Amino acid sequence: MTWLYIIIGVVFVVLLILFIRHQRSLSLRAHLMQEAMRNHDFSFRLSTKGLLPGERAMQEALNILGETIRQQVNQSEVDSWERLTRVLTHEMMNATAPITSISQSLLNHADVKGTSIEDGIRAIHDTSQHMSQFVANYRKMTELEKPIMAEVNLRTILDDISKAYPQLTWHFSISSDTEVYADEGMLRQVLMNLTKNAIEAGAHNMTIEISADETSNSRGNQIDLYIGNDGLPIPAEARQSIFIPFFTTKRSGSGIGLALSRRMMVQQGGMLDLATRNHPMCHVAFILTLQRTPSPSLS
């Protein structure tokens, strides 16, 4: 009988230790999610491994909630920049158009040609014309056509792009039958923009694969495409700003490529983000979120 009490006591202690550890693990999860929300990082997706059925269902629901909030925040951000860009481009075009017209008229005037003020007026004309072209690029942010959604073969698009940029060594980890629901033209443009950025950053290798996170049940109807390269890394201080229109780290950049690419992805029910972790061979990486099948909001 004594041995029975000892065994029961040992089992009780072991269960108590396991219970305490489990509760600490749940407390750590809650702390991590609170910190993520405090930092406005809604990309968190915690593993459901080691959880009881009810806890697993709750964690999956929280993961989906975090993803939904992230999409809504990104959508609101894109919409805000679109409205701001629309107002700015309108006002800038109104300001530069008469300057360009008047300076052009003066350059054609006989009293100006060959005089000392011709160079000054030409500089004004060229600058205003350059500004008009600069602003015209940003109109693309607000004049995107409605996407034409259809099932497209992802590997076919990637193979075509890799042939167009043979100076890069391509590393694919995507099956030939991977289908996504997207606007093929927009998707090609986004992938080409990311490829051009990689080349401009001095990349020699491109790595594209399905992100391991996409196997999680919380991903539902979405697929995450990891797109990395070994070009120059993005400075830490610029990582939060690269999707903002007008922002660029290049001397001759327009600051529209990534902002426009994200806008295209949002219109397709997807998203374009920086990856939180890079592969060993990649210095810069993006996550392209795509739809697997038609989404109710896009149908």
C-alpha cells in the first residue's frame, strides 16, 4: 500500500510539473502576442504544437485574427497613400502645367532667343517638364485598372521571367502544377519589379519558393511566396518606409516601384511584405501573398 501512495504521489508531482510548464508556455504565448500588438505587428502566427484541442482551436483562431487585422491595416495604409497621392499629383500638375506652357512660349519668342535670359528660362522649362513627368508616374498609383482574376500557373510565369533575365541564377522550389488565383498581367509586373530591384542592388541569385508557413492551417485560402536575392541589403532605417510612395534609397529612383507593386497585390486580394527572416543565401527577401482560389470579396 505504501508503494501505491508513493507512485500516486510521483505521478501527481509529474502532472503538476507538466501543468505548470504548460501554463508558463501559455503565458509566454500571451506575452508574445501582446508585444506584437503593442508594436503594431499583426503578422504573428504562433505554432499550435503541444496544445490541447481547445487551446489549439483558440490559437488557430487568434492566428487568423492576426492575419485579418494585418490585411485590414495594410489595406487602410494603401488606401491612405492612394488618396494622398491623388491630391498631391493633382495640385502639382496644376502648379507645373502653366509654368511649362509659359516658359515654352517665352523660349519661342524672338526677343528671348539668343539673349542672356534664354538659358534661365530653358532651365525653368526643363525642370517643370521633368516635374510633370515625375508626377505622371505617381498617377499610376491611382489609375490602376480593375484586376482580371483567373487561375494562372505560377511556375509558368516564373519560368518566363527567368528567361527574360538570364544574368541572374534562379533557384526555384515550386512544383510545375502550382496554381494561384490572380491577375496574370499584374502578377508578372510585380515579379518583374522585384527582379529589377534585385539586379539594381547587385544581385546574382534569386531564390523563389513556397514559404514553409503556408502549410499552416491558419493560412486558409492563401499561399505565401518567398522571393529572396543576394543583392545589397535594405538599410535597417529604411525597412519601415520602402512601401511608402515617393520614398527611395536609390539616387535615380522614383520611389514608385514597391508602392505600386503592393497596390497591385492588394487589388488582387493579396499582399507584398518584407520577409521577417532571410535565407542564408539571401540578403533581401519579400513575401508575396496570393490567393489559391476565388475569394468572396473578389468575386
